[in-house]
Amino acid sequence: MPIYHKQGKIPPKRHTVFEKPNGGLFQEQLFGTEGFSGTSSLLYHHNRPTMVKEYLSPIDVTPKIAVEKNLMAKRFIGFNIPQIDDFLESKTDLLVNNDLLLGLAAPKDSMGDYFYKNGEADELIFIHKGSGTLKTIFGNIPFQYGDYLIIPRGTIYQIQFDSKDNRLFYLESFSPIYFPKRYRNNFGQLLENAPFCERDLRLPENLETHDVKGDFLIKVKKQGQIHRIIYGAHPFDLVGWDGFNYPYAFSIFDFEPITGRIHQPPPVHQTFEGRNFVVCSFCPRLYDYHPKAIPAPYNHSNIDSDEVLYYVDGDFMSRNDVKKGQLTLHPGGIPHGPHPGAMERSIGQTKTEELALMVDPFHPFKITQAAAEIDDGTYFKSWMD
């Protein structure tokens, strides 16, 4: 979980009078998760955060399911997702279950005429191509290739891109996204044996305060709908805030791989977790150093979970003919392992330059129509000699 952070001006005590310099009171808002028992922050607005002027008709974005029950290994050609101007319209949901959904996006334009928030899911956005700034109610976070952006549900934000060539992997979790429990002590601090620490996190800075009234369009995602709401004040109107619940960035290049004398199991790559799923980062690292080590992963049974790998860059040592931007699904219920020849090729190698991220859901994924359209249709045969 993030560390305590604050921006701007806040009163000495919470839930007390906080006067504006020219009279009147700032409006306090609790921004929390899981009722009043999860992480939270306190926000102080110039204007009431409840000033709704109008509701426009919602837009349905419910994923269209092509395959409800799947037991076939699949490979999706991610760079076949088309580039689309608008950020929200470019989001292409590929795999879904009751705990999360994941997909790819290739937006060309920044969010300029509207603000956005996900009303029911924490978001993880991985930057595969592009750079820019995540502008939020909490402040701004610059991002670039290799960054994870973690955006708690309810966060109002805009994304500004530096160019039109952007490729994103995203995940929406219906539970909070945290760091693995085994990396943290009883107080939430990351332990010495964790593969990253708090100083690797990039927190919101340069709080923008816009005390402006008018008509401001906020698009809110909830229950498969994009609700379009006109608010009467600029959403970025905070004079200050503090707490533990806010967006942050973490670079995959700051993940320090855990290696061993023999092959280490996938949990050593874990980076985040939510309810019924984990996210792992496979990064450049030294190989195993036992004199008879086989660096390639051993065959293993996916009994309890599906396994999804998104290939970012480099040569993924356990696979043949896998390219950047592709996404593979190894469904639970059947074993999988290295491709033919991969085990033999790995013997004697000293390092790998692979870069990929993995999502393991503990409940099966359904495959959307959009995913079926970019399925190569032959991946399940790739283990044949």
C-alpha cells in the first residue's frame, strides 16, 4: 500500500473548521475504500464535490463475450488493436471475470474536453509505448515507457500524451490493488527482502487548484455504463489533501528480480495483488547458477488459475515465436510449460533480457468478441515437436 502523503494546505485536525482566507469554509471529503475500514485520504475542496447540474444519456460499454468457458491456449496479437483518437473509445476489453477485466488500448489523443473516473474498479495502466502526464485531483504524475500507473477507484483524472503513438495494457480490479502482503510488515512498510521499496514509488506532485464554476463533463464508469455527468465546478479544486489513498507510478525497471541457484517459481516475480488475482513482472535478470541448472521454467499444471502473459520487449526465453505486444492465455485445468527446444536452449545461459507482465486470476477468464478477433487460432499447437 502507498505511504502517507500530502499536498497543499490542510487543517491541523481532521473534521474541524477550515476557513477560506476570504471567508467561508473549505469542503472536506473522505476519499476511502472498503467502507470506512480501508485506505483513505481527506480532500479539501473550494466547492462542494456534489454540484451536479445535469445527467446526459449513458453509453453502454459492457464487454461482448465470445467464449464463456475456455480450455484452449490462445495467443492474441495485441498490436492489431487499432489506434483510436479518444482514450475511452480506444480501450478494448479482452478477458473478463467477476474479479477483474483486462485489455489493451492505443489512444492517439489526450483527454481534453472531459474528465474520467472509474466508479467501481481500481485501475492498473501499464505504459508499453508513449509518455505524458497523469493529471489527477491529487496532483500530477509524469509517466513513460515501463511505468505502472495505479489509480484507485473514484479518482478523477485526465491523461495527457506527448505524442500519438501510445500503447497501453490495462487492468480493472473490483477490489483494491495492493502490494503483496508477504512484502509488508505489520505496519505496511515494505520489508528488506521485497523486490522494491517506497522510494521507488512516484507520488502525485504539483497540485493544480482550479476554483472555477461552469459546466464540466465527467465520464463515470459503473456497471458497464459510461455515465456522463455535468458538474458545476472544476473537479481539480483541492486546496490540499492528505492520506494513504491516491494514485502513484512504479516503473517495471525498478523491480529488482529475486534469483536463486536453481529456477525460482513465478511468485518471486509478484508485484501487485487484488482479490483473487496477482500481477507479476518478468524483468532482465541473471539466470540460475547451479552448475546443472535449467533456467527455463519446468512444466507445471495450471489447476487453480489461468495464466496471462503480456510480452513487452526482449526475447522471452521459454517461448518460440512470441513478439512484443502479444498476449497469451494458458487456461487453468491443463498443464503448460516451455516450448520445444526452449529448455535445451536455456542450459548454460547466464542471463535473460525478457520484459513481460503476468496476470494470474484464480477464477477463469471469459474471452470477449474483441479478443476473438485478434486470436491467431494456432497457439495451442505450438508445443508440438
